[in-house]
Amino acid sequence: MKSTKRKKRTQRVDEFKNNFHSLFESGMKISQISSEYDVDVSYAYKLLEEIANQNGVTRDYYLEHEYVHNNNSSDCDRKNSYTHYEEEHFKAISESFDNCLSDIKILCQKIKSMRKEDEENNCVEKER
């Protein structure tokens, strides 16, 4: 069951990587493309380097052109677009950080529980 899920996920990510460049060039945003292929946005940003290498561009190409699709945009439009990109990227990073914090809290609870059990076991052994 797990291997079937893993294969589907791998296939989805492969399709995402193979189709990303053409969809991006057509005007879609990174978040839209990742949503279309059900790939987490933060993971999509991690894959940009690999995708860029496959398509003969740099990762920065995607980041710089994320919201600026019209070369005739005024400097003000570009500044606003880039700020929007920064906000979305910050949001994705913040979400990943929140997930890490949640995992850390769970680990701390498990460690506390294990220490408590160990202390209880030591007390029982001392009573004997």
C-alpha cells in the first residue's frame, strides 16, 4: 500500500518537474503549478535548482521572474510584484518552520514521557 502511494507521489513530482518550465513560461506562478500537481510549495522551491539545471536557466531566473511577466511594467509594478513574491516565499518558509516546531514539541513530549517512565521504573526497582 505504501509503495503504491510512494510511486504515485514520485510520478506526480516527476510530472511537476518535467512540465514546470513550460507552465512557468506560460505565465503560471510557482504556487499555481505546485498546486496543480499537489506538490507542497516549500518543496517546489527546493526543486527549483534541479528544474533550472534541466532547462538551462538558473534558479534565480524563476525567482526573479515569478511575478514579472510583462517586460513593459513600470519600476513601481516590478517593486510591488517582487514584494508579493517575498511575502509568498516567506509564507512558505514560515509554514515549514511551524511544522518543524510542531515536530519538536512532539519529540519533547515523548522524551519527557520516556524520562518519567524511566524514573518510575527506577523507583519501583529501589523499593524492591
